[in-house]
Amino acid sequence: MLVGRPIYDAHFRLLLNTGAALSPEAIRRIRKEEYPAIIIQEPGTEKIATQDLIGVKIRQEIEGALEEFSAWQKRDFDKQQTGPGARRPRDTGPGVADVQNQIDEAVKALLTELMYQRKPVYYPGVYPNRNRLINHSTNVAILSLLIGWRFRLGKQELLWLGKAALLHDVGKWRLAPELISTHPEDYSDELKIAYSLHPQMSTALLDQDINMNAHISMGVLQHHENQDGSGFPEKMQGSNLPPTSKLRPRGSIHRFAEIIAVANFFDNLVSGRVAKMQLTPPEAVKRIVEATPSRFNEHISNEALEVINVFPVGSLVRVGESSHRGIVGYRGVVAGTNLEDLHRPKVTLLYSQRQRLEQPLTVDFSTDPRSRLEYMNTFD
């Protein structure tokens, strides 16, 4: 078997490139990095190029900034635990101002990379679980920025939104590392209490930054509030108005928090943090629709659906319906994205209902209004 897309370690250093053979040693290294899945190159798909929405260099910059933030808050915590009159450990790391500047630069780099793309759409990548919180925070920041862009937020607002999204869960590091390593379904009563406090803790950590403002703080503090008032920590209600509306009432959920809430929910679904089984992008999108407008702002959910690519290049799909009845039931690999309709991509079909095709058949479903594709995890 050959690798279908590059595989990186937890620090985004290349382990295996596209086309590399999956030797026993390679499989051992992949398992060590705790990959939930990898993409395999099927015969006939050699020319299908899977690409990341942002480059590895940007992910490394974000990872470095978040790791510095984690190290800083640990040093700060250790200082607070030192008793009166005791000798405090010498702090040799960067201070909070330096760490926050590093975060700001990482968000600027992320936004710049996204703005260079003609019409960016979001799709969850496959990354090692060893850096679960960093990967999650990065994904939420990317999707939040794309949603904010749909509402034509200004550059400064996007930078604030991106920073809030990137740091929305940092309180988990301070409260209990087990909040990250343990699945929510397995939380003890103590961890459930800690989880309910993580928005306040995240906000408290961010308030030590002199460059912090109320927009960022409210985006972090309120990202678990629901439109119907059933969320936490303050059971606030939403306005269900567009983020740019001037009619949004005072005291309603902050617009940044409403955007982060949708992005956070989607990434948790596809990464298996809501239920233990990872949902496919189409399944996760369906869950967002079902939770709107009781949980999520309907305007934000609608725009999220416009930027979430439910069938990214490299996905395995089955033809559920088509104007060409002869290919119904055929299975293949998504070969290209249709930016005008993300549900109708270009697909290279490899299997009929019963057997492998002698020659791959590439079909552009953008010209087939009756088509319906079904996401698959494997061809078996």
C-alpha cells in the first residue's frame, strides 16, 4: 500500500510523503503519532492531489505559539503555588507580553494565508492525536475566520475573532490536563465540574494580556452559550440576528462566541469528541442543522454550510443517485472540488456495485443536478 497524502509527526515534521510505501516500520511510526486514520493511494488515483487549506509552516507557527502559551501559564501557576517566604523558581521563559505577541503574529499569518486563496473552503485534515488541543484550536480558528469572512468582517475584527477562536480552550490546560486526554463521555464528576469552568478560566488567563479587549474575552467566555439560553456558564440567550446587524440587543451572546460555537461543534464532531465515533463531514453538517436555531445562530450556521467542504479531495464516496442510472452504486475517490456546489464534486470512480472497474471513470457531478453522493470510510 502507498500513502495518499503527506503524513507528519506531532510537530508537523514530514514522516512519509505521498506515494511512500507503508512498511511495518512506517506503520509503527504512524501508530506512535496516534493518527485516527490515513489516506491510502488506490491504483488509478495517482494524479489526485490532496492539499491542506493552510501550509505546514503556518501550522508549525501556531503550534509553537500555543506551546509557549501552555508553558507560560504553567510557570505562572507554579509561581502562585509557591508558599509565602518560599524561594520561587526562576522564570527563564518569555513573559506574557512576548507570548501574546507570538499568538498575535500566528493569527496574522493564518489570516494572510487564507486571504490569498480565491475562494477558500474548509475541510478537516487528518493529523496526529498527540497534539489534540492544538489541532482542535487551529481547526476552530480556521473555520471561524472563514465564517467571519463570509460576513465581510473587517481585518481587525477577523484578527480578534481568530485570536479568540485559537485560545477558546486554553483554560483546560490550567484546570486539568485530563480534560484534553480523556473523552468527555468518560469524564468523572470532578472533570465535569472542571469542564464547566473552562470558559471562565480561559478568559481569566487571557485577561492578563494588556492587548486583550472585550470582543476577544466575550468570544472566549461565551462560546458554550446557546441561543435558547440552555448553555453555560451564564445561560445567556442569543439574538439569532446576523453578526453584522446593528439591531442585536445588549446582553445577548457576543457574535464572536456564536461563530466559534459552530466551528467548535463541527470540529468536535468530526474528531470524535462529542461521540466516540468520528462523524463524517456530511453527518456533522446535519447535526449543525438539527441544532439550529435552538443552539446556534441560524445566520451563522447557514454561512458555515457554505464554507464546509463535505466532500474534500481524497474522500471516498458512493453514488447514491444520479441522472446517469448506470453509475448508481459505483464507488470512487473525490478528485476535484466544485466551489459553486460543494455537494457535487468531480469523482474518479474505481468500483462498480460488484467489482473494480478495468479503467477508472471520472465524472463531474456539477453537471448532474439529480446527483447525491454518500460519504464512505472504506471501500469494503
